[in-house]
Amino acid sequence: MTIELVKAIKDAESEAEAAIKEAQQEGRRIYKDSEGRAEEILDKAASEAEKKGRELIDQAIEEAKAEAEPLKKERREEIARLKEKAEKQLPDALAVLTDRVVKTDADY
């Protein structure tokens, strides 16, 4: 009976050691899986943040273009008015220059 008892104890110890090893292996596997999942989650979050950042930049560009369009139109109209005004004043300016050149040549 003592031998059987010792054998039963040894068997129980072996089973316990095997269970501990199995639990350690399972713990390592779970840890590796969780690392992999964490990496996937981080990659996905980074990708989504990058996508959202691009969307925000694109939206800001579109808003800036929309705000700039009326200003560009005003400047084009102002440029056209100034050109028209300059063209109307060109004959007078040419006459003044011609008069000055003729007057300067006459003085010599």
C-alpha cells in the first residue's frame, strides 16, 4: 500500500507538472496572440487616423478654394477695370509724352 501511495503521489506530481507546462505554453500562446492583435489594432488605428487626416486636409483645401473664389473674381474684375482705365488714358499719356519730347527737342 505504501508503494501504491508513493506511486500515486508521483503520478499526481507528474500530472501537476504537465498541467503547469501546458498552462505556461497556453499563457505564452495567449500572450503572442494578444501581441499580434494589439499590433493589428495599432496598425488599423494608424491607418484610420491617416485616412481621417487626409480627409480633413482635402476638406480644408476645398473650403479654402471656395472662400478664395469670390476674392479671385473680385481681383480679376479690378484688374479688368484698371486695364480699361489705363487704355482710356493711353492717348492722353502719349500726347503728354510726345509734347515733352517735342518740347525737349525744341529746346536743343
